[in-house]
Amino acid sequence: MPIDGTTDEKANPDHLGELDAERAHLDASRQDLARMRRRVESLDSSDAGNWVSAEILDATLAHRLEQLADDPEVPLFFGRIDRTAAAGAESFHVGRRHITDSAGDPMVVDWRAPVSVPFYRASRTEPMGLARRRRYGFSHGELTAFEDESLTDAGPTQEHSAILEAEIERPRVGPMRDIVATIQPEQDVLVRADLSRTIVVQGAPGTGKTAVGLHRAAYLLYAHRDQLTRRGVLIVGPNASFLRYIRDVLPALGEIEAKQATIAELVAIHGTVRTEESAAAATLKGDVRMAELLRRAVWSHVGEPDEALVVPRGSRRWRVPASEAREAVEGLRANDLRYAAGRALLPRALAHRVLVQMERSGDSPDDRVHDAVARTKPVKDYATALWPDLKPARVLFRLFTDAAWLAEVAAGVLDEAERETLLWEKPPRSAGAARWSLADLVLLDEIADLLDRTPSVAHIVADEAQDLSAMMLRALGRRSTTGSLTILGDLAQATTPWASSSWADALAHLGKPDGHVEQLTRGFRVPADVIAYAARLLPHIAPDLEPPVAVRRARGDLTFTSATVVEALETALDRPGSVGLIVPDAALATVRAELTEAGLAFAEVALGELSAADEETEFDAHLDLVPASLAKGLEFDHVVVSDPTAIVAGEPDRETGLRRLYVCLTRAVTSLVVRHDGLPEELGPEELTGVPQSDDAKVDA
């Protein structure tokens, strides 16, 4: 879109007065934010009435103080909208949080507020009541420039926004940051999607799908504060390092309510991962057929009455025939109750039949008699024999150790070879001694839900969801039975044997078959040359997906070398911004030693939990050493991918290996160096032709 002009210290000196006025507004906004914080600090809970109210008020005030924190390095606003006279002729500065002056008038409006929508979506064809849109350039929190875009003038619309482009390409070191200043119209539509809608964002590398999901969480927390705070928002990532990478995005937007977890952490209530298993076993355990197998296994414990229930009471003995007991069991099962709920209700259902007999004999039993009969030992023992108490670990332990029972419940579901895959070669002594895998814990979670309903949260954002098995998706779905989800992923980046084959299948497993799938293909982050080179793999790994299209003017730097890893890093390390060295997992120790011997300072991206000191430095170093298996979802200004052939060979099959390589090749924001001694044939020659780019390779303002 056309830009009327950029004003900074070196250009348009006649407009420096307006730049000074904007700086004054920024200073005043900071003073008002400080005033708002001081006001909160002046409040106390001494007049709360009781200690419970005081605790709640203290927590509320502490939360509010966190929301009002001011980082001088982060600009309070990044844009301004000027309405036309017909729309009120008002101006609003758009920023990360709402700030008012002492009279209550807005100094900055929250980017999530309805008034801010035109900043992201207005165009010359649909100005949405705007006369002008202004963007600001900042350096270390200081306002240095602004751009004005008229939305009422006629003329061509093929120019670009230099400020927007600079913000996207600005070098960074550290965890992922928000993109609130650069959200594009198609992204904004997804961010503001209604809470009731479950959406899937199929996003090619560099399209901002992760940021869209996190910003949607921030928007929903703003628009539905009470509901979401009460019922919870959950961010689910593929591993702990990824969650550490995105940890600062929501707090930067003033949101600290959302919880973050991996799938392993969600199911950790059933135990810890203590063993690895073959890809074949994990894939089978992730198959949706396991849901039917486990359902049968649980409900097979409900017995068939073969003798009457006899209940002594006073001088009488009341007899419930086996046929009536059978009706009681069948009636409860017909209500589609959870197993534990049915078990809890069976004694009362049996007691009811005793009370019917009492009434027929002339007695007038009341609810107290009903309760007393249900609690008698004969009734409880009879009910327990029919409907025994179950524990998830014991059910799964029996399935994996009792071949005859497994064959019985798996009839028509699994074949003999698959049953053999599930059975343990060397069974542990008991369920308590079992060494569970991650796939096992997911099965335990399924069993637990068959026994007792899993609590639901209001909204779940799940990233890299293409790598989740059907049973993992079911684990997410049951945590959102009364809520909605934002599912983020890229089928071309699926790198697990149990990955989803389609988003329609994934939505079905989540229990949200009516969910909406939106495909993002406009790449704002990955340079054109880099994305074009990586896209050569798409015909081999995801032929049905639209290839990504670069919308940045900068084509990026793509180079190839057969030098050593240390030599390949030299140019990247001399440039500003973060550097990611992505290596095959098997080469991690060797490369670590090479970097150490060369005296290069680096941090290492790790799978598990880190010490406090290591967590502080992860992603904050100039150079990060990244195993290929943990590269997914990360971004670096400059990337060196070492030995692509070995990255492919490190996976169980070639298609998965090529997908892993596709992930690794698309982590760069500015430059990519491919260090190799021979490339996979699917990548073809090093020369680039037919680089896909959008019209004029622009970034729309």
C-alpha cells in the first residue's frame, strides 16, 4: 500500500515537529502508565472484611501490577488510526495495553479492543472509517520515525511499508517475541475468531501460525476475561524447549493467566515416562482403534448377575432377583455414564428395588431408609462384585500381560501380530513396577476418562499438532469438551510415524468435526530464496499442500559450503542477531566438542528440564546449538544446517527424514548456510530457479 512519507531524524526535516509531538505523547503515556501502577500499589487488603477476601484481593492486585509493568525497551504503542470526519474525526494510538490519562481519556488503546480492528484490516477498498493509518519506528524503546498511509486517496497500491518490513526483519536474540505490530489482515481474522469456534491453522514455515495462536489466546483472554480466567486457557507445545522459546509472548502482551504444558506433562498425573519403545509399538498405541479396545477392556469388568441379592433388615429378608439386578445394571449403562459414576449409583439402584418391595408390603420407607439400605454390606458387596473398582494402571497392566484377555477384548479390532506388539516380553511384577512409555501414559489417560470425566478448560492452543497421534488428540479433545481449540501445524512438517494424515481426521479425533481449517501460505518470516529451496521437498512430503509464497522484498542469503562447521559459522557470527546451528542428533556430541575446541561461546537447546542458570541462557546466546529433532517451531536470524543427508538418514524412514530436513531448512529469517558433503537428491542442484514470491514481493502495510 502507498506510504505518504517516512519521517525520521535524517529525512523530512519540516516534519520533525510532528515527530517531537509523538515523542511527547509517548513520554506522557509512560507517565500515565506509572501513575496507574502507583494507584494499584496504593491499594491494600486491610479493609477486605475477612482473610479469604484479603487473599483474593492481594492476588488480584498483584496480577494487575504485573499487567501494568513497563519495559522501557518495548514501545507502548506502535500505530495510530485517524478517523474521517464522518466517523468522528478521532485519533487513537494503538499499543499492547490500554492506558488512560488522569481524566480517564485513552492515551493508548489495547490492540485487542474493537476500536483497533481497522488498524489491521482497513484498506483503500474498505477503509473502515479511517482517513489515515500511521506506523512508528522504534529503536530500544525510543521513537525514531513514522510512516503515514492515506486510506482515502486514489492511486496505485503496490508500495511497501519500510517500517513494517524493518520490524519483521529486525535482528533478535532471545525467545520468541510478539508480532502485535505486524499482524496482517488474514492473521487478524484468525486472532479474533469467536471463542466458540475451533480452528485449525495450517501454516507453511514463516507464516506466523505460532504467533497467531498465541495472539488469539491473548485476544480471547481480553474479550472473555471472566470466563477464561475461571475455566482456564492451556498452551500445549511439542517439548519443553519450545515452551521456553515462546514463554515471553503472552506476558509481553500483558497476559499471565494461560498455563503451558507438553502432552507428556498433561498425562504425567498417571506417572512418568520411564522407557522408550519402538516406533511400531508407539504408532500402534497411538492408533484410534485403541480407544475402542480400552472401552471394551474397562466395561468388560461389569458382571452379569447370576444369583439374587438378599438384604436382611430387621426381622425381614428382602430378595432382589437376578433378573431385576440385571435390569438395574443395564439401566445405568444405557445412560452413557462414566464407569465410576455407574459404579457409585448401582447400590442406590439396587436399594430402590428393595424399597419397592417394602412399599408393596405396606411400609412407607423414606430417603433415609433408601440411603441406609444402599450402605448395607450385602448391597455394597453385591454391587462391587458386579461392578468392581478399577484403576487405570491395573487395567493397562492386565492388557499388556494377559494374552487371553487381550485377545478377547481386541477381537475384530487388532490382529494377532498387533496383539503381540502390545504384550510385554518380560512383564513387571505389578502395575506399580511398570515402566511406562509416553504412549502408555496417553492410554492411561484414556482409561482414566472412561472411569471419571476429565475436567474441561475454556480454550486450548496446541502447536505443532501435526505430530500428535490420534490418542494424543483425544487427550486434548477431552480437556476441551465444553471449550474450543486453536490447532496450529503444518502437515509438511510432520515428523512422527503416528502423525495426522489430514486435518479432517485430527478434528474428528479432537471431537470437533465441525472445526474450521484455514491455510496460511504467505510467508513473512522466511526469505524468498530460502523458502524456494526448501519447497523443492514439498512434492515428496506433502504434494497436496499449496507451496508457501514469500511476501518480503528481501530474498535473503542462501549459500552452500563443504567447509567445517566452525568455518561455516564465521560469516553468520559476524552479523547481528541470533545464530542457530542445526545438526543431526547423532552428531551433537561431536559438534559440541568442535565448538568448544574453537573457543566459541554457545548455548544448547535441550529436550528436558534445565537448571535455572541454563534456562536463563537458552536462546539468549548469540549462537545456539540445535539438534535437528528440536528445531521445529524455532527461528533464528541466521541458520547453518549441517549435513542434510545425515539429518534425513537419522529418521526411521526417508519421507519422515525429508520432512525433518524441511523443518531445519526453514528456520532462517535472514540467511541460511547449508554445510554438506553431498545433498539429498530430492533437493536437486544448488542453483535456484522459479522462486515463488507474491506480487512485487511486498509486505502489505
